[in-house]
Amino acid sequence: MAALTASELRKTYAGNEVVAGLSFAVEAGTCFGLLGPNGAGKTTTLRLCLGLTGPDSGEIVLNGHAIPDDAQAARARIGVVPQFDNLDPDFTCAENLLVFGRYFGLKDAEIRAKIPQLLDFAGLSSKAGARLSTLSGGMKRRLTLARAMVNDPDIIFLDEPTTGLDPQARHLIWDRLKQLKSAGKTLILTTHFMDEAERLCDTLIVIDHGRKIAEGSPRQLIAEQIEPQVIEVYDEYHGQLDNFVKNEKHLAERVETSGETAFFYCRDPRQLLARLAEVDGLRYVHRASNLEDVFIKLTGRELRD
Amino acid sequence: MLPQPSLLGWLPVWQRNFLVWRKLALPSILGNLADPLIYMLGLGYGLGAMLPSIEGQPYVAFLAAGTVCASTMNAATFEALYSAFSRMHVQKTWEAILNTPLGLGDVVAGELFWAATKSLFSGAAILVVITGMGLTNGPLALWALPAIVLTGLAFAALGLIWNALAPSYDFFMYYFTLFITPMTLISGVFFPTDQLPGWLALIGGWLPLAQGVALVRPLLAGQVPADALIHIMALLATAAVAFAIALHLTRRRLLK
């Protein structure tokens, strides 16, 4: 069964179509990524899926429930990690979990029995009685993740779960998300970090201007959308790069320049590498292409803020 | 799991606010008590010494009944404005709750009942103090407690309308200067409304604070209020209609 299906969703705010005929399906037990630049319609799509706002047209079925009509019942089996921290600052870690569990109609004794296990999952066992103000950003995010697990949900929505975290904290969150997936949970994730999507997502869609512009597994998208190798060439002094690009662009399938950097996307980089070895004043990095290259190719290099 | 939506969906929201309050209960009660009591004692005995008895009772007893109602109104109003706004707009507590099976109706009802509870704490605390001072007359005064709850519900619901419209905390000042303060002066809190021009007294008599005063003052004096049912229904109707409007406006604000 699909954990979530959305068909032909449309939503307009003040004459601006934020979601413009979006369709996708999420297989149960997988991690699904919803990617797109700022303003692409990701957050609105999540709000639609949770029944927090109604679509102008289109259909959503979440965990077998029609959304938004049956959203409250659906949310009983859903966990949400929002983009911005909305933990209760007046409470300790344990109280946050207790109070949140009550919103799901759970009995206090039931919740209290779960709290040690939830705190352990979040790596916060020693912080049960700690006030929120004493927690770091990473700890708060982990507590938010634990809070989303209080009702033992089937599906967990994560809106940019690692934005603003340091690498250690990000890796810990990724590790927990992988655990959840192994436990059979469905994860629905939005992120700006392509390495995060590449690591976690089984399938993903890229949206822009409320429309789906690509869909597939990270590997599939990289294979289909882009050349397998990238050489990034940086200008060390001035003036070298333009000439180099002009003379050597036939050695790559595609070249993009952005400021002082040229990106050579190619299938066979050997000739280009040989040329680079002969040129002075250019620095380069040779790497396999990744999801970020796909994302940039699909959505462009311009800023979206 | 609760069957959703549930008649008791507001309860966990109320419990959340109660748990926060419990951590700060003593300073909160003292703070809510001190200000109205200082006014009541200062005006009641200071001004009262110069005044003849009003409606057959000393001025301080007259003012005590008004103070119970005004404090009830203020407690409910502050909670429904500043505190609810913090939870809705600043802390995003409501947003967190809306990701659970609870709906916006549960959240706003939880806030309504919580603000009414806070107003009950406040009104009841003053009732205890003035009873200790001998300013109430007989057990009928206990019936002031449900009247306080009704007054609190009405003002909580009215405050939640303004909360739903507020862009920032500054906006609440207008509610006090345009609505709460003038109402306090024409609802018979400080002086009988027959001192007012007829048309103003008429307007004052329709306002929810006057409905509360019309119930509480006779009860504290040991009398059954005249037209009690009308006042009760007026407060209930105010609460119900204002709640419906507040919910509609909050839905437009948060779930668009």
C-alpha cells in the first residue's frame, strides 16, 4: 500500500499558484525526498499532506485516510518534525514528551513508560529533567524527533531536519533516521542538503514553481540527468579561466561557468585532466557527479531568496 | 486513542497550560491579587470614608463586588491576549499541537477554558480575601464562583477574537483603551450606573462586565440577583458567539 498519494494538487495564494498540479506517491517503508529551491512549494505541499490547509483541487490519501476531510484521524498515526523548533520552552525534556503524548489521547502512565526509551533514542537519557534553555540546537532537534515518535507513528514528516546543525549532530540525526527506516517507518523528508537526500532517500522528486520536474532514486537521477564525472576548475590568478574554457570545452559534454569556477561535466575526463596538468594558474577538483549537480542543472544557479 | 474529533480534545491543551502555570503558581496568584486589592483598599477606604453608603452597603463592600468582576475580566483578558498570543505566534505551540490529531477547535477551546480557569483563580482569590475582611454576607456568596466562571468565559472568548486579529503585542493596547477601560467605568464597578447619563447607562448595562456585576454584587450581599437568568444567558451567549467568531478568524489566520 502507498503510505501517501497526492494527485493533481493545486493551491493558489493571492493569485500565485504555489502548488501547480503536483502528483506523487510514497511507498510504505521507504524514505521519500521532496526537494526544491526556496519558494518551490515544499512547505505548502507538506501542509496540504497533513491536512493543515485544503487544496484548491486534487486528492490526497495519507495512510488510508482522505485528506483534509479525515486529517485528524490520519494524524494519529503520523509524526512531524517541523522546520522551526516549537518545543515547549517552559518544560523539561520529559515534560515535553508527556504533554505532547497527551495530544494523541495517550494516558499519562503509557507515555511515562515510553519516555526513557524515547530519550535514549534521542541520546538525551541524562537530560530528562533538563530545562529546554540548557539544550544545544542539536539536542533540541533530537528531542523534536523523539517527540514525533511519541505516538509510534507509521509515517514521519521531516521538514529540513538537519538545517543549522553541526556535522556531528547531522550524522547522529541521519543515523536515527536510518534506524527508523529499518524499523519499517515511512519517512517523508524535505531538505536543501543534497548529500542528505542522497544518503537517506530511496526515491525523491524535485519540484520547482509548484511542479514536479524530476523523479527517481538518487542514483537513477544522477545517471539519467547528468554526466557521471565533474571537474571543477578554479582561477588562481586572473584571466586564465576564460581562455581555458574557450579552448577546451570540446573535451566535456557540458560546461558551466559561475564566477571564478568552471564546471566541466563529462563522461571521460582523461584528456581534460591531461590538459589541466599542463596549464599553470588553475586549480581543479575531479569528482563523481552527485545529486547537487542534478539539482543545479534542473533548477539553475540563480539565488531564490 | 481518543475517537477523533473528541468532545474532550481541548483537555490536553488546558492541561499543558495548567502545567506551565503550576510551575509559577505562587508568584502568579500573588501578582494577580496584589494590584486589584491595593486599588480596592485604597479607593474603598480612602474614597469610601467620604461617601455615604451605596445601595445600602458601605462603599468598600460595593467596590469589592466590582473588583471581583473586574479582576476576573482582566485575568481572562490578559490570558487570552498576551499569553495565548505567545503560544500561538511566538512559541508556535499551537502549530505543534496542530500536527497531532487535535484540531484548531480543540486548541482554541483549550485556550478559552484555560483563560476562564485563570480568571476563576483570580476572582476566587479576591473573594477569599474580601470574605476574610467581612465584606461578604452569608453562604450565598459562594454562588459568585459560577458567576465568575461565566464572566471569565465571556471575556476569554472576546479576547481570543482580538488575539486572532493581532499582528503584534502592541495591538492589545487598543483593546484595553477602546474596550476594557471604558467598559470598566460604565459597568458599575466603581460607582452605580445611575450616576451616568441615561443613554450611557443603557449601553453599559448591555456590556458583559455589567452582566457579571449584576450577578456577583447581590450574591456577595447575600441576596438572590434580580433577572439572574437573563444575565446568565447574556454571558453564555457572549461566550458562545465570541468563541465562534474567534475560531473562524483563527482558522483564517493559521490554516489558510
